[in-house]
Amino acid sequence: MDLKQLEYFVQVADAGSFSRAAVTLNLAQPTLSRQVALLEDDLGQRLLVRTGRGVSLTEAGNALLVHARSMLETARRAREELRDLHTSPSGRITVGLPPRVALRMSARLVQRFRERFPRAVITVSEGLSLHLREWLLAGRLDMALLFDPPSSPQLSYQPLMHEPLLLVAPPEAPKLPSRVGLPTLKGYPMVLPSAPYAIRSLIDNVLRPRGIALQVVAEVGAVQTVLALVSQGVGCTILPRSALTLGEPGIEFQHAPIGPPTIHNSLVLAVPLMRPANRLTRGTQALLQELDWAILGQPDPASTLLRCDPLPPRSLTPAGAGNRHRHEHDGHH
């Protein structure tokens, strides 16, 4: 079947007459009639019946009309896609980022995006992983980076980075051991992110089934505030290494790995499965996967390195360890 003949047939069917369709197509009516007749000869079916007020579709004409529209739309999309291969895609893409990821990576992401897609616009929305996931499912985001999201049949997850969680203590606190077992964690006073932070959910999901109840002295809603309280000796905390970059410049927190088993914090790229992906969407996904996410765990070179002297800390040694703990682990960091 000739696509041009199909286009003429659809125009006649939509207009309801050869004369009106000829005006729309800017064709002579005899030429239009001849092309539709050639299509009928090719198919061996009568498609249109002339009436006193124009034309009506036969049963075969109604059946062909559905397929003709689909074929013409497919051809249109193919032409546009092939045309776009030689040009940068345009449009708008909305990407969700958790706050500590946005703080370190937004500038790099936007810069790379502008270099690669100069005709497009990127919008960065910040929020907790829980909220970003809800916005993604509701269609408010095109894609999002999430920390340790629950599985979903509606989303595809592509891992970007895995980090072990660390026990983090004030600089002036007694030396931490080289490694902290999970049962030992309950001896440390803890300042933790409050729910629904992904880190808090991850910690609770690992410790609760093992019957390990932490000694929580404070819960706060931002990692920066957690680190500020730890630096002042209020307690210890549990965070991935990359989160330490959110503390005030110049403060060198003590930290020690936790486990076995090791608790890993995972950053994933989440994309809706059922939403159609265009060239800009696919290109932005590829761009996010290409970024060096190890930067999250490195000190920010733009930070002003000022020394902040913390207040004298309270005793953060696990209960019952006493001086023996400090002497045993002298020299460990």
C-alpha cells in the first residue's frame, strides 16, 4: 500500500467528500479520485460509496481507516526520529535528587546536560527519597535518584553507587575501635536522622530483626544537623562516608566500619516502566549513569577550610567499657 494513497483516503473519509478533501490537500479532485481508485484496485475492495451529500465508508473502508491512521502515525514518528538524529533534542526533563546528592552533583549535572542538550531544559527537584519516589509514581518527575527504595513493579532501578555505613563519632571522643560489631552499637548514644530518611529505615530494617535497640538520644530531620550535634559531643551517628562531606569544614570526625554484616547504602536511578521514553529521556538517563558518583564521598574543594573547635564531648564510650576500652583501641581510627 502506498502511504500517500492512504493519506488521501483518510482525508476523504474525514472530510466526508472528495471535493472538501481536495481543497484541504490542494489537489485537483480528479487526481484525488484517481489515487483512491488505485488504492481500491490494489486492495480489491470498495472503500467508499458516493452519496448525495458526499461519501460514506464501506465495511472494508471502516476496517482500513483504523490501520491507515496507525500506519501514517508510525511513519510520522519515524520521520521525526530520523530527523532528530541530526539535531539536539528539545523539551524539558525533570529529575529528582536527594538533598545531599543535589548539593554536590547539581552543578555537574546541569553543566553536562547543557553541553549535551543545548536546546533542552532540565529541572532539578529536591526531596527525601520517600517523597521523590511518590512524585515519580504520580508523574511529577521523569526520573529520580533514590537511596535504598523499596521494590516496585512500576519502577526500574539502575544502581549507581554502594557505600558501607560507618559509626561516626566526635573528633575529641575516645578512639573508636577498628571495626564495630552490630551488637556493640547499642552501647553508643546516638543522634540519628528521623523517619522517613532512607538511612534511618535502612538501619532499623537491619537492627530490629536482630533485637538490637539503639540508645537514641536525639532524632533530627537533616543530616547537616546530625553532624552538627555529633561535632558538639551530643552523641555518635551512623552514616555513609559521603554524608560526612555535609559537616562543617575543618571538622574531622572519627569513623569506623560496622559489621559483619556490613550495612550498605545504595543510590539508584529510578525510572517509570510504563511511561514512554523519548530521546531526551534516554539521553538524560545515560548522562546520569556516566557521572562519577564517587565524588559524593570526597571533600568539596570549594569548601573554605576553617577549623571549628567542638565543645568538650560527653562520654561516648559504650557502657561498661571504661578506661579499658580507651587503652585497648589506642591508635585505631
